[in-house]
Amino acid sequence: MAVNNKSAAEQRARVILVVEDEWIIRMTVVDALRDEGWNVVEAADGVEALEFLQSGAIVDMIFTDVRMPGEVDGMALLAFAQRTVPHVPVIVTSGDFDPGSAMGAGATAFLVKPYPLGTLAALVSAKLPVVR
């Protein structure tokens, strides 16, 4: 009989919350990250993402667009994450937003749209915290 010495945290698949209002982009990103082996939860806007985070669900990373309709945009989501789950890395993306503003607000990284999916996967791999 094999002995499993991994902790529950090591056995758990990593969870990435993808927040993107453009469904075709969201679908493409979600599929690409799932192909890399991560569990992905998707939110169509900031409010939906906040509800997920407030539910107490475990998330290992947030990948969010900046400009989204509704009361909560990507920068407000970043601010919420900084207050409530500061250990969770947040990668921010946009095609028309100042990367310095996002980084100054605490983003882990900024990815300019459009981006190659391979670049996204590599960035996620590099920025996900190591499970010990």
C-alpha cells in the first residue's frame, strides 16, 4: 500500500478566479487555464466575483479585467482583495489602463490586452504561491 505524505493543501488543486465581462475572452482564458490543470471559477463582473470571495470559498489567485460594467470594476476588486485576502495574488489586465496605476494599487502583475495565452499561463505559473 502506498503512503500519501502530502498535506490536504498539497492535494487540493489550485483555484483561479477569472473575472472578465467579455464572454468570449473569459471562455478562452478559462479554457486555457483549465488546459494547464488549474481549477477555474469564472465571474462575468466584479459583483459576481465579490460574491464568490465573500462566500468563504478558497481562491489561490485572481485574474481580473479592469473595465467592467456595474458597481465593481477590476480596481475595486483589487482593493477588496488587498483588504480581505492580501496573500492572494491578483493579476490585472486591460487594453487601455495605466499598468503603473494597477501595480501601485497592489496588483501582483499587469498583463496588457491582447496577450498570448502562453504568456498568461507562464505568468500564472510564476505568480501562484508555492504550496508547502
